[in-house]
Amino acid sequence: MFTPRTIIEPFRIKSVEPIRQTTLAERSDALKAAHYNLFLVRARDVLIDLLTDSGTGAMSSRQWAGMMRGDESYAGADSFYRFEAAVQKITRLKHVMPTHQGRAAERILFTAMVNPGDVVPNNTHFDTTRANIEARGATALDIPIAAGLNPGQDHPFKGNMDLEALEQVLTSEAGRVPLVMMTVTNNSGGGQPVSLDNLRGASAICRLHQVPLFLDACRFAENSWFIKQREPGYEHQRPIEIAQAMFAEVDGATMSAKKDGMANIGGFLAMNDDALARRCRDNLILTEGFVTYGGLAGYDLEAIAIGLEEALDEDYLRYRIRSVAYLADRLATAGVPMVTPPGGHALYINARQMLPQIPQTEYPAWALSCALYLVGGVRSAEIGTMMFGRQPDGTEKPAAMELVRLAFPRRVYTQSHVDYLAEVLLYVYERRDTIRGMRIVEQPPTLRHFTAKLAPAHGEVIPTG
Ligand code: F0G
């Protein structure tokens, strides 16, 4: 029997969008005009855009067809009920509220539950989650397992939470922990999965302390796939069954449908608690929209309802996870330091190890992301001291890791794009000794990485002669 070794893209392309080659001089001008902040570079000046996997995926022909069914009624639209059914099929959570994206779900949830002085533990908070908690005057506490902070260490579930630390904080901060969150996959920690065993452990501890557990479920489908591949006992289960088992452990979830909802916009907040749901719905109406559309169009709800199902397709997940691993294999051969094993939605380069000449005060991962853009028109994102270094009191603290995230949009790039990426990365890696650090010229008080202006601290970022 023919058993192919090549894992192909499980789709064919029906509609294409050109990407634009630029010259080195054009990229250099674009980077300067953007004050060395890739968030401020125009997308038309980017060749391969790996800034994020959020909202950047290609929708299927089924999703586009579904959008034509969008019921735009203000209240009680059919699209809402199809959306609600799709979410409940996977989560089995009682109350489902659409929101315009994940951070809106976070803000509504935290407004209802979190007070000044509270502590919210998480395996690792994403930037918006952290900022929304801090905006409530509370502390966002990251408690990943030790392996999760060691980029080169192999571990099947580096996204796991340190359950001893959880037990400790629930005891020492009793009464001040309104909820615990678990992020799947752990984005800021390298796109690493959480095992069902760890989730069950966290759930048991939370129940004992009578504190609700919420899933930050953005990449729940990718997490399900990793469980299927790596956790004994789940190899024969379907991704949807594993996802259902994950959601069965929690009291609620926040979700950005821009990731494993396979949509360009949208999210939801879901929970079982009736009283909490009532408070959240009041806030939803105040800021997002009526409870059956939550800031989305009816057609967005349709796209998400179909996308949630497509994200759990086995052929899709196999291809998705393999695309990232394929790039990792090519880089590993050359010795490029990375978070290993590779993440589900992204590959994370360990800039601290790659660029020992740049101190954390000069943002090594930021410098590397600028170098990748200059050399190959590749846009990536820093996950390091620029993103997490600024403390709520205005002081600066080095981040736990200095990573450059190469996030893969869903169903967008093909293997030759990835081959090109590998070439760019290897070229830059060979010249790593010449990369120089950055300094901040201007920065806002919170979420500074989105809009800060920077400059090279010593001459050019990378000589590109
Ligand atoms: N939680 C996690 C784990 C995320 O990765 C994100 C977004 C959010 C919450 C917020 O969702 O963007 O819909 O408001 N992450 C994107 C990223 C932006 O690039 O990783 P949102």
C-alpha cells in the first residue's frame, strides 16, 4: 500500500492575493519610517507576514458560503443560534456570549469578577489578558512549570501550570483569587500545549478552594491535537472529543475566534454560572452590542460556527502542526536556538541565546525581528522585554525569555513560503554576531510594544551589504 511521507496542504487554492517583493533599500526606508516598530510597518511592505496568527487565516469556501446566510437581525438572529450551537457542541457551556474579539471577552469577564488587589493565576497570561487584569488594579500571576521557562528543554507539555504553585497561591491569597485561568496553548510560553492531566489537576485544586477555572481557549484545537499525539490514552480519540474533555474541566472560557475559530474577527465568552452570566450580559450590552450579536455581524457568527468545526479536522490539524515543525527541523539542523519542541501556531526563536552580545536592556528579540524584516521582508513579533518588561509602577524588569515569534496564519502560506523563510532565518543566523541592540525613543505607559518608537542603540541593526 502506498503510504505517503509528505504531509500536504489539505486544500487547494481558489482565490489568491499577491504579495509584493521589495528591495533592501525600500525595507530599510520602511523600517525607519516605522521607527523600528514592525507593528507600524505597512502590510504592503511585508513579504511574509508572521506577525500573528490572529484573524489572518484564509477562510474556506464553506465559510464564505455560510456568510451569505448571515441573519443580520438585531435580536434573536438564526446566525446566533447556529453560532451558539457550534460553541456548545464543543464546550457544553451553558451561557455563550459573542464578542468582537478575545480581549472584549476578557474585559467583560474581569469587570464582573476581578477587583483591585486581587490575584489571577494563569499558566502564562497573554499581553492583553495581563493588561486587562492590571487595568482592574489586580495582579496577573504567571505560574508555568519550570520546563516552560527553559526554551531548549524537551517536554511534551511545556504549557502546563505549576500545580504546587497554584495550591500555594490559593492558600496564601485565599479570598483574593476570584478566578484561575489556563491558556491553551500557552502562547507567551512558546505556543506549548497543556495536558489533560494538568488541566484536571488544576481543576481539582480550584474546586477544592471553590475558585472558578476559566480556559483562555484561543488555540483549543491545536491543544487537542497535541494531546492526541502526546498524552497516553488519547491517541484514538477524535480532536473534538479531546476538546470536549478539556472544556468539561472548566467553569467558563474566553475565546478569540480569530485563532481556532478560523475567522477574521470575533470571539466569545462562555460560562455555566447564571448570576455571573447575567452581570456579563449587562456589560456586553453596554459596550459590545445586544446579547445575540455582541459586536459582530450575523455573517461573522456564521463564519465562526463553521470555522470552529474546520479547526478540529484531523487532516487540517496534522498539516497545521507539521508546517511549524517542518521549519523547526530545517533550523535545528543549523543549530538555531528555538523553543523546543516547536509550538502549534508559531515557532519561537530564542534570541537571548542567539544574540548573547545584546543585553536584555537592549531588546535582543526586537533587534532580531528587525533584522529578519530587513533581510527578507519577514514580519515577526517580539515576545520579550519590550512586550513584558514595563511594570505597572513604571519600572523596567527583564522578561523571563527573549523570543521572536514566527506565527503562522492558518491555511495561508505553502511549503515554498516556509522554505524561503528558512533561507532568511539561516542567512541571519550566520550573521548573528553582527546584530546590534535597540533603544526606546518614545513609549506609551501600557502595551508599549504596539506603538513605541525605537532606534538602533549602536549603528545599524544588521549590516546588510
Ligand atoms: N489570549 C491569547 C492566548 C491570545 O493569544 C490572544 C491574542 C488573546 C487572548 C486576545 O484575543 O486578539 O482576539 O483580542 N493573541 C494575538 C496574538 C493577538 O498575536 O497572539 P484578541
